Amino acid sequence: MPLLVFLCALLSPSTALAQTGNVAPAATPANAGARHFAVTLLSSFEPIPDALLPTDLKTHRVYRTQAEVFGKTIYFVRLGFFATAAEATAMRDTLVARYPGAFMTEVTAEEFGATASVQTRSVKPATQSSTPPAPRTRFYVVTLVESGTAALAPAGALPAELKDKRIYRRDTVQNGAARYSLQLGFFTSAAEAETARKLLLAVYPLAGVRQASQQERDESGRTVVAMPAEKAAPALKPAKPALPLASVRGDVDSQASNLLEQSRAALTRGDNNAAIQLLNQLLQLPPNQHSQDAQELIGLAHERNGEVAKAKREYKLCLELYPDWSGAERVRQRLADLETAPKAQALIAPKKKEVSVSTAYGSLSQYYYRGNSRVDSTETPIVGPSQPLPTLTSLDQSALINNLDLTGRFRSGDYDNRIVIRDSYELNFLPDTENKNRMYAAYAEVRNKPYELSGRLGRQPGNSAGVLGRFDGISAGYGILPKWRINVVAGEPVDFNPINSDKQFWGTSLDAGTFAEHWNGSAYYINQTIDGIIDRQAVGAELRYFDPSRSLLSLVDYDVSYGVLNIALLQGTYQVGSKTSLNLLIDHRLAPVMQTSNALINEINTSISSFLQQGMTEEQLRAQAEARTPTSDLIMIGATHNFNATWQLGGDIKRYNISGTPASGAPPATPIAAQPGTGDVYAYTLQGIATGLLTKRDVSVLSLSYLTSDTYNGESISFNNRTLIQDKWTVDLSLVYYQQQDNLGTDSTRLTPIVRLGYRWRDRITFEIEAGMEKGETTNRDLTEDSTRNFYMLGYRWDF
Amino acid sequence: MRRTICSPWLRALGLATCALFATIANAQLLDDIEVRSDQGVSEIRLHFTAPVRYIKHFPAERGELIKLYLQVLSLDGTEEMPLQEYKRTPSIPLVPPYTVMYSTARTCLAVRDPLCLDIQFSKPVRFRIRQGEDGRSILLHVLAETDPRPAPSTKPSGR
């Protein structure tokens, strides 16, 4: 069935869409409520310092928050809240000149809930500072009435309990519109303000409590509203006796306030467990003005932690303890969401996504390459003077390379399909050379998310699941279980230097993971034949580990037919702090991996079947293949350190060894003499990278290398610089010097300067020109040879 | 059988020359660039056609030209390597247009089968780089530059 769906989808994505559709996230009471928008002013991979926070944006709240995005913690500073996206976008447009990365954001209900009642700068993740927040004086006011018109007046005289308070007018701009209100203040606790609000509910039924700043308190004296005559005041009686204000325990409140603040910060940064601990501490204090908030928030923390039962219990307790609390309705809603969300989801009919998106992108380029060589040689006989030899000159390269890279992507519902074509055509202008066309990729790909199904048909890259390289064929994968995926592949390898033998392969693999957050891997089996006999029959596995600071990849490939280990590879990286990283590579392999076709190395006749017809047995061919396959061993360790934002220094040490091969081949094969190995070769490299070295917008790389072995020593120094000039020009300079001395008395040097110029025209077309020279000199006791090669390239690339 | 890879002996002699005179064809090591955005963060995943090993990058976390150093760990080391390729994907909101250019010239990094990428943004960005979970991709997380510019000066109210 999955394969049938795959084929149907390949032929007609839109038809397949209609069959399967996509289930959009169902609306729930939680997300069906009011939406809230904000403008994200700043975003950062690191906590944002106070110095970057705006201090002059008074009309809305500026607050910090953070979120996990693509597995990384991102810190934000936002300005909110706005009732509509349009209002937030309008605000963003007015701020973008000042905050170039600002964008409109729809905030979650949790972010809104956790932030709306918190003063801007109190939302501070604990990680940003180790010092406790300084104690502050808080003020609370009662917003008596609010209107879009300025004609506001008190409804009557204040009751005796509030004679020491003032009513003042406050003008604000909300969502771009002026708002006028009458405020009653000031109170030192929310409880006092709440008591006052209840006293005034009969006259001001929409009155609410909010926090006020010191600045507002200081400035309120300028807008105090004169009170009407006392006789006009209605006889107000509070519904309940007022709280004895004197009984409010300031020390407990202060402690509770700090704990509440810290817990909100923990909630904001997603550290729910820390929030629960802090809230438990708060709830163990004597009853105070923050007990209700804490009781609600601990339920919220459990809810975010996925502890639904605990969350429900805390919400219910909150409603039992504080049934008349102003936030009780919100708590009831949270509780209702938890109890009804699954049912609501089931009741809402699935909605199909019908949005189809088709895009095509890629590039087309044409580059002309030309190179000339000149070799001047002088022979030094044992006896007699040196004799110059005839100068050799040649035009060694003249070709126009045409490249096409085209990707068509079709996303529709659950399907994400692609057609990829990559082709290179080399038009050669040298005599006796052929033009070459190389189709690197031509495949169609289908991906279906609900089925966890994917497949490719056509010429495609390999290098996975035991497939050695590019091939013509089919590959498909299907998620049989969560975190488990089975794949099949079959086809013919593509070799641009073809042999006269036919290869086919099939294989299967199993992908697993991710487990324990960091581990994944795969195992495979592959069977490949050449002219009807076994070419390669291998099993292999990859095991990978990844976390933010470490990665490890291991790969083993074992040929069960030959009984040899093809590849054993281990590579890892380790980030030490923020500035230093270490890397390691251990790589043992047969090069190339063992295949019967390795018997054709250095053979003119490249047909296995031909050798078989001429009397060679399969065993003889396999023995020849083994004899002509060297082994490569490499171990390398390296380190990189960033000294500051503009300098980096790195170095590595590696040792490698490529084995020799024994004599092999007997007629009808070609006898090949034994080939010596390299012995152990050690290489030491130091590389410095800097920006702003030559110009303000450049990057320079300086590398020094030293190689030593039993047979030769070599040193190289290279310098590369890329400079950006305005928005459209790039200049690349490269200079490489290499020298080598071997045990036979041969010295060679090579100097290669190259300059490249690029110009981007209308954002999509890039013109490039490159010119370089390689100057070489080789000297031994018999011969001195000076060689010069000049080359250049020019062309363009059109990105579409 | 003709192979484009140089012989082991020649390889041992430091094959910068071999690379220079090797094919100039376009072998497409970079299979695809996948981009997605969420909350102002863009994840750029560079998919390669072979396993790659992350070695280092520069600058550390902010700039408009990122140099990324990798090593190709292909199963079949005989596959020819391109000298230079470019890749560009459609621009996405909040991330400045960028071009990925990579080179496999042996002079770019002293490892076997080096892969050196220049990721050129049109404006400075802040970023994080790490190896992909599949061993065949590199992940860039990019934030558009958002450092605030100085607020416009305001005159005193006069009160």
C-alpha cells in the first residue's frame, strides 16, 4: 500500500492529496480564545543585557521572554500586546528603522498570561544575573472607568475609607488610539486595591486593579480630578468588610513578591521544575497577597510540565481557596481546557489543507577555462656542460563548462515532492578531445509525512546504506514504527569513466532513533553483482551521537563475501566552552572498498566477463582484486580557538599510511609489479583566520603545513583573502607556496598566485573572472626543469 | 580501468597539483539546502551527498561571510570531487539573501577530501553552526541582525 501511494503521488501529487488530505491542528478552547500579538524587537542566542532594552516606549509593555526554537534557546525582547496582527505590524513598521530585525509575533496564551501582569523589567531569566533583584516599591491603583472620550468625571465622592486617596486622569495611546481613564490610587498592595475596588463596584462596575509605576505616581498630581460634593456620593457599602489594611504583613509580602517574580521568570524561560520549587516555597509562607497568583501559577507550571493530574489538582485547590478572587475565572478556564481539550479535538472535524505551493529554483552557469603550459629543461650530464633541452609549450585546456542545477518543488497537503536535474556539459575546444556530458542527478522525489514515506526514482546520489556513489535506480523508505524506518534501494552504479561490465545492486537498511535524545543510527545490507558474479556483499552500520557540544559518528562496513573490513571510521567533535573546539578522526579503510571490479585496476581490458571467457576463474579475479586494493589508515586530531571576534587559530596533527600492494596479474590479465606503500606520513598544520585584516570587510586565512615521511619532507604556506567591496564586488586573492625534498635528491618548489573577481548584477547574476599562474621548479642531479602554467577563467552564473 | 583519483603514491606526494589539474566538472556535493523559519529564527540545513565531518568555522557567531571547514567521508573515495560549486536558494523572510560557494581544492584545508564552504550573506547575521544528526548535513541557525540603532534624540519637554 505505501508503495502504491508513493507511485500514485509521483504521478499525480494533487490526486494523492485528495485521497489523504491533511489534518490541521484542531481548534481547542485554549486556542480558540483571544489572540495576542506583539512586536519582537530583539532576538538573540544569548540573554539580552539591560542596556539594549528600550526605555522610551511607554505606550506598551516591553518584556523579555525566551523559547526553544529548533532545539536552541532564543532570547527575545518584545513590545506588546496588540489585539490584532495589523496593529502589531503597524507598530513594527514604525520601529523597524530603529530595530532592523523587528517582526510581528503572535504570542502564546502562556506567554501572554505569564507576562501580562508582570512589570516589564521584572521578567528577567535567572541565568542573566547572579545577583538578586533589588527590592522595589510597588504601587497599585484602581482603574475606575476608561473611555475613548476625554469627558470623564467621578461618579461621586469617595467613601470614608478612601479619603486619603486621589482620583486622577490618565491618558494613554492603545493600538494607536487615545484612551482616557480615571484612576484611584495609590495602594501599596494588590489586596488593598482590590478591597477598594469592591467598595466602588456599585458605582464603577468595570473597575479593575493594576500596577502603577513610581513615575505614574509622581506625575499623577498634575492630573488630579476635583471631587464632587460629598452629598452627591451614594452611600456605598462594601459587600464584605474591608481587609484590615494594617494586618498586611509587609515582610511576608516582600518575600512572596520576590518568589513570585522568580517563579514567573522560571516559567518564562521554560524551567518549569524551578518554578514549581519556588512556588511551593511561596505557598508555604503565611497567607499573603500573592498566594492566589502562586496557587494558579503552580498549576500552570505542572500543566506545562505535562503533569495534567497535578495541574488539575492545583487549579481546583485554587478555586476552593479563592472562589471570589479576580483571577478565579481564568483558573476555571484553564481547568476547563484541561478537562475538555481532548473531547473538543475529537468533536471538531478534520480540516484539509488545500494550499499547494510550487517553486522552481536553481542556477545556470557558463564558464570558459583556458590554460597554457611551458616547460624549460636543462640536462646536466655526469661529464660535460649542461645542455638545454627543447622548450615544450602547449595549450592544455580550452573548454566551456555549462552547468544546470534545477530543482522543482511541489508542496501540497502532506506531500513534499521534488524534481531535481543537475547536468554539466563540457564543450572542449582542444583538438582530439571529446565533449562530455555528465548528468549528475535526474530524479523525482516524493515525501509523505503521515505515512513517513519517501522515495526517489532516477539518477541520484548514493553514499548511504552501503551504496558507494551515484546510481540510477530507486530508493524508498517507510516509517514502520515511530523512530524506526526501513529503506530499500536498487539500481546500477554510475561511473563517468565506465568499464565494460554491468553492475547491479540491491540493498536494505534500517534507520533507528533518535533515542535518549542524542543517539541514532542505521544498519544495512547490500548485494552488488558484476557480470553475474559477486562484486560486493557487505553489511554495515552507523552510530551517531549529537548534543549541543559534542558529536560522534562511527561507521563500519564489512564485506561478508571477502571477509574483510572495508571501513572502520570514528569521528568526533567536542566544544570546550564557547571558544575552543576539538576534533578527532580515525579512519581505516580499503581504498577503494573491496569489490571484484578492483581486479580491473590498471587493466586495459575492463570487462569481467571477458576475463571469465578467457579462462580466468572467479576466484582468480577475486584474488587479483584483493592484491590490487591498498589499505589506508589515518588518525587526526585538531583544535581551534577563537581568541576574539576577529581572530581564530587552529592546528592539527595527522598521521596517515597507505599500504603497498603486492605484484599481481597473470595472463590474460596484465602483470603489475609490486607497489610500495607510503610509510607513515606525518603532517602538522597551523591555520590562522582573521577578519578585517586588510580591509574592513575581508576574511584572511594563513596556513602553514609541514609534512615528513621516510621518503620526503614538504612544507607549504598559503594565504587566502576574500574582500567584499560594497554590495556587489568580491575579490579573492590566493597565494600558495610548496616545496619538497625527497631521498633521491630531488627538490621541487611550486608557487601559485591566483586572483578572482566577482560582480553581482541585479542580485541574480554573478560575473566572475579568475586568473592565475603556477610556477614550478624541479631539480635533481640530472635535470633542472622550470614549468609555468598560466590559466584563466571567466563566466557567469544565473541564480533563479 | 581509468580512475580519476590519483594513485596512492601520487597522493602521498602532496596532490595539490593533482587537484589543480583535475576535472573542473560540477559533481554536486551539496545536494540541497533546506530552509525553515520559526519565531524569527531560520534553520538552514545543508544536505550533502556524502557523509561530512565538521571541523571548524569562522567567525564564531557573527558576520556576513562564514567560512566553514568540513571533510568529506564518502564511502567510495574514488568519486571525483568538484573543484568549486555554488548554490543558492530562494530568499526567505528575516534572513538576508545568501550564496553558498564551496571548494574542494586541497589547498583550502590540509585534510584528505577537504570541503571548504563560503556562505556569503548580503548583510551581517548572527548564527550558530553544528553538524546535522544524520552525519550528512550541517545546520546553521541564523538570526537577522537586530541590534538596535540609536533612538532618535528627543528635546526636553521644557517643564
